[in-house]
Amino acid sequence: MVNGRTGAEPPRRENAMKGWLALTLGLLAVVLGAVWTVQGLGYVEGSVMTDQRIWATVGPVFVLVGLVVIWLGLRARARR
């Protein structure tokens, strides 16, 4: 018996799902940040954000935030 549970019991559902929200949101932030970066740099045309320096700056920051959120999600999953 470990932590009040025997080995025969299945893992609790809340532990099995821990970290998935952070991983999903982090991945979404990384993808959006990458798209914003290439739009801001002018590689993707047909958008209001094309060739706008602010998006070339905000994009990489958003990618970094997404990577931190992914890292936190992976740590939460590893602790279960």
C-alpha cells in the first residue's frame, strides 16, 4: 500500500488527466506565436498583421510563454 492505495486499484482519473490542459494551451500558444512571427516578418501575406513589427515581436514572446506552459504541464504529469 502506497499513499493509502493498494497496487490493484486503477489510477484516479484526476491524476491521469493532470497536465493535459497546460500541455494543450502551451502547444496552442507556440503555434499561434510562430504564425504571428512569420506574419509579422512578412512571410505570410493577406493579413492585417503582415509586415507589422509588433507581431514580429509579440510572436516570439508568445512562443516562449507557450514553452514555459508546456514545461509546467510536463512537470505536472511527471509528478503523478
